[in-house]
Amino acid sequence: MIPAAFDYVAPATVEEAVRALAAGGEDAKVMAGGQSLIPVLRMRLAVPTVVVDLSGLTELTGVHDDGDSLRIGAMTTHHEVQRDPLVREHARLLRLATDTVADPQVRHRGTFGGSLAHADPAGDLLAPALALDAVMVCAGPDGTREVPAAEFFVDFFTTALAPDELLTHVKVPKL
């Protein structure tokens, strides 16, 4: 099926993305890797007025050492998480979990943050995020806030993200 018409926004910064989400309200959708959103759009299970594509936001990529934790950008692909030396050294559970994400094509396109923000109970990363006491960092019109994984996942396919917020990165304590 062909998706219903929607406006497409490709922001250059997180601030622009937040503004686009705020303007779109409840009917805006965020696209990270598109592995979950595209099929939903094609089946018209979601009919957004605007899709905000985060693929150009390089500030949301990579794995960084933040002292006692790793900071994993929401737009970091599963493959990048799987191969990162910091993850291999300090968060082995995440490396093992990303080994089981779908297939190589999805691992190269799907994103760490997209998987968590989608909150699919069958997803491979929700349980490790909970087990590792990960903290989700969310950006919205009022700035950023940190949400522990135990509070971030509210229900099936439901998170603590407000309609005008996006997941920017995840803090994972080093083990």
C-alpha cells in the first residue's frame, strides 16, 4: 500500500527537529532508520501530517566515553553499536543484543534510539536497556531531560516521550 500524504522535514539540528515536532503536534512522527515507521506508514496504521527525518543529524551518532557511562547517540546504527570497541569493553550485553537484531540489512540501517523509542516488546534492546539501568536523554522545547529506562517504557509501543520530544542519546553505565 502507498502511505497517505504527509509533509517531510529534514532538520539540520536537534532544535529544528524539536520545533518541527512541536508544530506537528500529536500527528507528527519521527523517522530514525525507518525500519519500524515505513511499514506502519505503508499499512496506514499511522497517518501523520508530518514526518521529521533525523538521518541528517550527525550530532546524534556515535558512542562516546562519558566517564562512568557510555553515551550512545540515538541515530547510531545497530551495526555501529555492535562493532564499537567501547561497547565491547564496557557494555558487552548490548553487543550481544545487537547481534540478534533482525538481519544485517536492518542492523546497518536501523538505529539504537529508534528501536528504543519504538518500544516494541519483541525488540531486542528493551530488556538490555532495563537490565543495564540505561538512562534516556530526551530533547524538547523546554530543554533536555533524563528518563531512566524503567520509567521510559510505559507500555507496549508507548514511551515517556512527549509528542514534541525526541530521544537524543542513551547513557549506559560502564560495567
